[in-house]
Amino acid sequence: MMTKATPICPFTLKSLATIKRENVAVIYERNPLVTNDPSDEAGQRVQCGHSCTLSCLVPYLHDIGGSKSCPVCQASPAVVICDYHSSAYLVNDTTNTSDGDTSDKNEGRIISFRYGTNFYFLRVPASTSLSSSSYTSKLSRHRNGNALNRIGSVLGMDVRSGLKVIYKGKVIYPDKSGDNCDDISEHLLDITSRDLIQRRKKPSLVVMGLRQQKADVTDRSPLDLLLNIVRRLTPWHLWKLMTNGLQWSIHATTSLVGGICLFIRSILYPPQPTH
């Protein structure tokens, strides 16, 4: 839930009230599902909880090197990324006795995974009704949307060619056995359900793959260009440019001095003619 959230997104400068809830990101330093757990030895409360636009936060976290802090407060590390619905579930579940429903009226389930150094918790909306009595199906009484599509949409990956999902060291997507993507999606959601029930600190699923980059600058909106300029003015990017420039200058100077020394040496000590 959007606790301590500012009404304005630091990226778009728009009110968060005008953004769809699935595109609202809530940032935490630690997993809120376990930080308020009395059995957790750390016993530390949930940190941060600020909100911004999810589609702008992902490039900020992954397209520029270095560790990232919350773009709102710039004080708390941005480690756990939830969308609005999953954040509401994780925070409420620490204080309420829940049967595992991940949203109001059982409208979806949560998919959690690790990507890079970040943990993601995203809601996958439900579609048609599905009746089941399995243990993990208690987290949903509806047929769920595709978790793979939700992951690819948020991370900006091609689901069919640029995304891999690993579970316990084994690649479970793409699946060589040719299982249906919807069946794989249900399997991923079931794994997340067990993680939530067991209150695991880290998601069991690991997502790997390269994010798609926009090749044509002319297709970008003025806001995208402005955000790109702002990202290039970050201290980390400027430091990287300065170190690369310094290394190039040292290399060029060394080569120039070496050439001059070789020229002078050839004049002072010309090669002797061979007899």
C-alpha cells in the first residue's frame, strides 16, 4: 500500500492518483512480509514505502550501473519493488490472519521473483473462473492471467526469446518439454504461493534476460528524452564518464610520449650500417 507516499511521481511529475494501480511501484528496503514477523530475529520494521511510477522505476534501477536508493527520499536502498496491489497484500498480511487471497474479491495472484539485486512482487490479474481444491489454489479462486506476460511487461523483455526463469538452479522457462505457457504460469504462481505461505525472505524464482532498449530516438516522447538526460546527469554516470575520459587521456599521453622518445632516440642513436 502507498504508505508515506508523495502525491507526485519524481519521474513523471504527475499525481500518482492519475496512474493505474498496476503501474504504481512501492519501494521497500526489506521484504515487508517478514520484517514485521515476530519470529524474525532482525525484528526491524518496514523501511521506506515511498511510491512512484513502476515503468519509470525499472529503467532507473537496471539501465544505469551501481546500487540505487529510493528516488523519492534518496535515503533508503531500493531493494524490494512491489506494485500497489501486492504491497497492500504483503503489508496487511503481517497484521491480519489471511487465507492467502492476494487482492480484493480474489481478482488475482502474486508473482514474486529476483531480477539482479532486486526482489519483485507483482499482481497477476485473474480472468475466467476456475474451480480447484488443491493446497496452493487457496490463494486464488479464479483462472489467472499469464505471469510470464506480467514479468515481461514490467521488465521490458521479450517473453518468447529474451526471458528465462530459474527455480532451484534449473531453467523452468523456456521449457524443452513444450508445456503450455499458461500451465507454466500457473506453476510459477504456485511456487510464489508457497513462498508467501512460508514467509520466505527471498523469492525462489530467479528471472534472467536482457531488457529491450529503444533503438530509434525519434520514436521517444519528449518525456523519455528528458528522463534520459536526467539519468545521464546522475553522479554515477558522470563519474563513469570522467574515469573513462581520464583513462583515455592517460593512454593517449603515454602513447604520444613514447612516440616522441622513440623519435629522439632514433636521432641520437641512428642505426649502424651493417657490413
